[in-house]
Amino acid sequence: MAKQGTRKRAAANSPITIDGVTIQPGSRHSLDVEVGRLYTHAPTTMPVEVVCGRQAGPVLFVCAAIHGDELNGVEIIRRLLRIKALKRLKGTLIAVPIVNLHGFIDKNRYLPDRRDLNRSFPGSETGSLASRIAHLFMTEIVSQATHGIDLHTGAIHRGNLPQIRANLDDEDTLELARAFGTPVILNAAIRPGTLRGAATGKVPVLVYEAGEALRLDEISIRGGVNGIVRVMRKLEMLPPTRRKTSLPDPVIARSSSWVRAPQSGIFRSFTQYGQRVVRGETILGAVSDPFGEHEEEIRAPFSGIVIGQLHLPLVNEGDAVYHIARFHRSDVAAGRIEDYHEWLEAPDHPFTDPSNPDA
């Protein structure tokens, strides 16, 4: 008979098999999952690293570069995999830094046939290349997971404020979204063909949006690593931190809309993302012809916070230039964004690049 007060032994984790390779509890393994072949008959692969903890727990997948030119997530996963606390992991972490290898090599959002992989889920084993990759990812990765985090950036020439997009009508997903710690959360509608849409009802998935395509943004990267670790602690996959942080609770946007260029010309921006704007009062920017003879101001059509914007100074009439989110209290949202950035910019932040000699 066990003595009174003796701790109950934690349940042992189960092995996990991906692409025919079984990873045992207490081990870590890198895989190259074949997703097809080039014209030359050389194989193309999806890199996957699995960390299988000794003790039972959730199975979390974290993926990046579904759009091949979105690079922040690749660096986020690189730093995540170097965290020492993973030695004490409960459950299993499946990290997929590059889902769309073709796009990543070509520095392109799409696959070679111009299909968007994030409009091709759940996919088909006999469909297009995009459909086959989506099917493989759902079969080998998502089907074995209990939770997921999908890392994205804005499109080319468009930057995003660090934000979580999720189905906040689901209570479990809302809790994870709050745990991630970004100052802004969007209750985003599910688009058909997306990974999040295909996983809905099976696995709760958070989408982290931050930065822009083809760029590494340090603040966005630190925020991503921090958020994933916070979610893993919420799921009790990692031990609690001894380092106290005072991140304010995130605020939830009621809705968001794009403001568009009123004419074609040279676009000059007077605001930046994270800034609070007031309907009719804040001049967001201006568009003029090359001679400056005709210029139109862009005023905020409603009050809120700028969560995304165009960085390219050449626009056509109707181009999306500012993404503004609406809040019940935009002043509160602006304050929390400022606090978040100050914390991430600290030189001793725990998720700086460990390889940087100046960190």
C-alpha cells in the first residue's frame, strides 16, 4: 500500500508515428516527409521535428511558411526548438517550419501552379499539388494533434501588428488565444480551404499574424516564441515560469475593415500600426500624382487601431492601404499595444536570438 501523501506517478507518454517513423517517449527526431518530386526526379520534402516528452500530455503542432514567402514563423520555430525547457516537456511537440517548400525556395507565396496552399485544405490524395500537400499535412500532422498554432505574416509589402486570429466562439480556443499574450485578438471568420477551417471541429487552431512577407521582424519573432511558450504552459506541456511578466490582458476586436486608396498615385503614410485613430479626425496618409498637383487625404472612416498597412508607396485606386480594427475602448487597446512593444523591445528579453553575440 502506498504511503499517505505519496505523489501519484505521472502517466507515461505514447510514441507517435509520422511518415512511417515512430518517435518514442523521451526522444527527439527530425524527419524529411516527402511531398513530391521535381522535374529532375529529385525529392521535395517537408521538414518536421518531433519532441516526444516522457510524460503524457497534449500533442501540439506548430507550423510556418504555408505561404512560402512568410519567413517570421520559420525563425520563431528555430528559436522555439532551442528552448531548454523542452527537456521537461509533457506531451508531444510537432514543429513544421516550412510547409510550402516550393514557395519557400522561390520566395513566393504560392505553389508553382499559382495555387494558394492555404485555400486548398483539407486537400485530396489525387488532386493538384497544393491539394496533395494539404492532404498529407492533415493526415500526418493534424490528425494526430490535439491543438495547433499556424504562423503567418502579412502579404508582400503589407505589415501586420502582432495579433491572434481565432474562432472565439469556442471557449477552449478563446482561452488559448488569451494565453498567447498578443495585445489584440480578432474573432476571425473561417475561410473555406484554410488550415484553420479544415481543422475546426477536430483541433483548435490559433493563427498568429505578425510582420510582413520576405522580412524577419525581431519584435514579431519574440512575440511569437513568447506566445507559443505561454500556450504550452497553459496546456501544462511546460513547467511554469519563474520569471514574472506583467503582460496586460489582450483586448478583442469586434470587427475590422480595410481602408482603400481613393486614387492612383504616390502613397505617403502618416501613421503606423498600433496607432489609435479617430473617425474623421485622423489623417492616415495621402495619395498624390507625381507632380503634386492633385492630392487626396485618407482620413479614418471609423475609430480604432491600425493593425495592418501597406508599405509600398505606389498604389492604384482601390488598393487596400490600412487595416483598422474596431474596439469598445480603442484607448485601452492602444495602451496595451504600447506596453507589449516595450516589453518585447527589452534587451534582456528571454526570447532574443540565442546566437546573437549582442543579445
